[in-house]
Amino acid sequence: MSAHTENEIVIDAPLQYVWLRTNDVAAWPSLFSEYASAEVIAQEGDTVRFRLTMHPDEKGRVWSWVSERTADPVTRTVRARRVETGPFEFMNIFWHYEELGPESTRLRWVQDFRMKADAPVDDEGMRQRINGNSKVQMQLIKERLEARRIRPVGTLDVPADTRRGGDIRTLLATGSVGTTDGFCGMVTVGPGEAVAEHYHPYSQEYLVVVEGELRVDLDGVPRSVAANEALLIPREVRHRVVNASGAVGRAVFFLSPLAPRPDLGHVNTESREEAAAVAQAAVTEGPSEPGRELVDR
């Protein structure tokens, strides 16, 4: 026989957001109050092996163990087990996510375990302990995920993506705040820099320049966009962002709707090095007059 617990909670947030945040094992110390650290040891596909270390207990003891979990994004389930079992003969955990609505997700935990004969607590004692702690941790996860969705996100809160040139920071997205219709951020392009040409098969892009002047090449045709001007970039239109001026250019971008999968939403059509060469040529030619189109309207 083995002991069994089941606990669930409803989180007022989209399923994909809850899935992404709760499966980011390295960030668990910011979701759970009991973990001091979560170290990812190895990851292969959807399976991750990691070490959890708890905060010291009332006697100053620190508990740590290695676990492994495999996530199935199709069925929205996760199966986990303790590799280093400690006082358990075994500990298996099942996570299930259910979409109740566009802004509502049910999260369910099922745990099956058996304690070793010399463990300091028996099956029933551990069952009661796990039930009580699961309720506390689930409520905390709910509160933290819901609060995270409505807090301001600054450019210093997210890492810069410089792979295509410039400094691109995605601020509001499915993974960060649970957006369901699109995502937005800010791009900064220094003098003589460029963001490499690409296109979006599923999304329109809205670009608003908030500082300086940027040149946007649409299917090879350059357009100048000055501060306080906006530009629509239609689906499947190749576009490159170039700064031919002597000052920093900065713009806010928004893409909508979302692609079926993140990897399908962006198609590169040139390298960062090729874009840099275009930018250097533009600097040599000199910038256009502020706010003027480089082609007829």
C-alpha cells in the first residue's frame, strides 16, 4: 500500500502562462516559499533533472534532494519522481493543468508515496503534512502568478536579445504576464546598427518610434520613421530596422495575433552581419531628413 494525496487550485490566468511559469524549475524559489534554491542538473527535451534545497527548518537542518520531471505539453501533464528518495521508499508526483476559460486554469497535484520503515514520520503523518503544505504552496503560487500579471515590467527586468542586432527586449508576453493576443516590447538601435531582416507569417507588427529616427526597409523599400511616428508592418513583409543617424533610436513594437507556436512566429532572411553591412552603407550615404519617407507615399 502507498499513501495518496490530491490537491487543486484555480488560478485566474491563462493556461499557457501558468504552464510556462510553473514549469520553469530554476525560478521555483520565486514561486514556492519552501525552496531556497533550485539547481537544474541536466535537461533533455521535456525532461529535467534538478536539485531542490529547502530553507533551514526549525532545528536548523537543511534538506536537499534530486528529482526528475517530464512535462507533456500536449496533454498538459507532468510526471515527477524523487531520484534521491531520502526518508521515502518512493515519491511520485503528477501535475495536471486544465483550462477553465481564457483567464482561468485549474492546477492539480497528485502525490503517491511510501515512507521507509526507519523514517521519522509514518505514511499517515506525511500525508497530513503534504496535504497541509500543498494548500499553502498552491495558494502562494496562485497569488504570485496573478500579481505578476498586473505589475509594470521595465526594460531592466528582462534580458536583452542581441542575436539579430540592436537591443530587443520583450516586455509583455505569454511567459511574462500571460498575454493571449500578442506581445510587445522595446527595440534600441545604436548609430550605425541594424536589426536583421525578417518577417512574421502570422502577425502584423506595429512600430512606434519614441526616440531618434529609424529607417525601416519593407521588402527592400526604405521608410524613415521619426520620433512620435508609427508604422504598420503587414504579415509576411520582410523588414529590417536601420539607424543611419548619429543618435540612438528607440521604438516600441507590438505583434498580433500570436503564431500557433513561438518558433513559427519569426523567419530570418539575413544574418546579423549582413544587416550590419547595410547599416554601415546607410551611414555613409547619410540619414534622411527627419520624418520624411525615402520613397513616395
